[in-house]
Amino acid sequence: MKIDLNLFVVFDAIYCEGNITKAASVLNLSQPAVSHSLGKLRTHFDDALFIRQGNEMRPTPVAKNVIDDVREALHQLQVCLVQSRQFEPLTSRKSFSLSLHGSLEPYYLPILQQSLSLESPAINLRSNKRVRRTELENKLASGDIDLAIDTLIPVSNNILHTQLEVDQLVVISRKNHPAIAEKLDLKTYLHLEHILVSSRSIGPGLEDFELSRIGLHRKISLRCQHALSACRVILNNDMLLTLPKTAAAMYSQMLDIAIHPMPVALPDIGVHLYWHVNVDKEPANKWLRNKMIIAASNTKITIT
């Protein structure tokens, strides 16, 4: 049987005040409204609940039997309402799920996890495989993922986003590449073989799309999922790898590779943070978004 939870608020007020008029005053309701609610409660419990004795309403044995459970339920409901407006990262055990572009995961996760370990040790973070752009809105709406980080993509008004940074494309080669003198020129760039890093099994990369817009094409000889794998491959051959500048700088600190400016002007890459409008004001999501923005500002790597 369905019952209005507000009736239990009235029940508790009458029990506490021992008077319908006083209960109405506490609840800021009219006396007839409180009397009407009491009538519904009496029907639900099939009991008078309160018996008038002089100016007081005395609880029946049934009312005395259920008051503790009613108050506990109201307390738990109040706790839920408060927690929905607050978030305590130090004690929270919430799990967050992220979708990151493959080349961005090793860039953002280390400093983000370091921050979370200090400020929110019980929180769990999951970095998922990059969600397909056609599925991004549904995944964010369903809560399968809480946030996504990707390049600028077309989204509906249900998906909100903010720019984390603007990056540039650069070219990676092995040190002392025999075909590259002091500067990598466009002719050499187009002549040599390339590695494409992509989570997709087919389709052009962002750089290939931009090159095709100006009538240029390069030869993709290897396609792989992870930028680190691609960087290790080029250590022992003459292939080239095109990556965002910040990612290239990070890998250059681990591997003996050379970084060259793109030999042709291509648009900058905007890296954006995406979330669903439904969680825009949700405290936990707002907190994590702020952490991601701080992480982005703290991961600036300079190429030396």
C-alpha cells in the first residue's frame, strides 16, 4: 500500500507536541490539514494512534510501538537529503568511472591519483577504455561513466564541457634519424612511414583528417592502441609518430627519442572535459571535475 511519507512527519510532530494545534504550528500547516493527515494514518494503521485526554493527544500502544522506527526512517531520509547536497572526500567510498583518450591517460592519471590518495584515500577511480563518440552521451546519462576527457567533439545540450588545455601536434622520431637533418621538412614527413595510435581498428587519425583537408596524405604502416608502444617501436626503425606536444614531452623523459615541430601548420588540439547536465550540480561530480581541472593545470611539461 502506497503512503505519503509526509504523513510520518505529521505523526512525529503530534507525538512530540501531544497536541494537534501545536503540531500544526510547528509544521506551519493548518489544524484541519494536520487532522486530515492523522485520519489517513489511522486508516493505514487501523488504529486511533492518539487518544484525546483533556488538551493532550496521548499515543496508543500501536503509536508507541512504531515511533522509534518512524523517527529512524525520517532521520535516515534527512541524512540522504543532506548527503545529496554535500560531499566529504576524506571519508567517501564513492567510485568514479572515467573515459579518457588513450594518449591522455598516462598524462592525467598519475597526478590525479596522487591528489586523490592524499585527500580521499577511500575513493575508487576507474579509467575505462575510451568511449565511442556516438555512445558518449548515453554513457554519461546512464552513469556508466562520470566524466570523459577527449578532443573537442560535437555534443548535444545535455552534455556540458570545459576546455582543459590547448595542445599542438609534434612529430617523434628516433634520435639521429638518417633522413632528418636539422629540421624535419614536409617532403620527408610525407615520404616516411608512420605509426597511428588509435583505439579504433579503422578510420583516419585526427592529424590525417586535418592533412586531407589541405590535400596531403601520409603512409600509415602500423596502427596500435598505445602511444608508449608506438614510441618504443620507433626506437629501432625510421618510422615517425605524430602526437600532442605534452604527451610527446612526457615520453621523451622516459625514452631516447627526438621531437620535431610539425612541418605543416595544423589546427591546435583542444582537450575537453565532458559531463552530463544531470550531474552538473551534484557535489561529488563537481569535486572530481575540479580535481581534473587542477590536474590539467599541474601537468604542463616543457620540451627541452
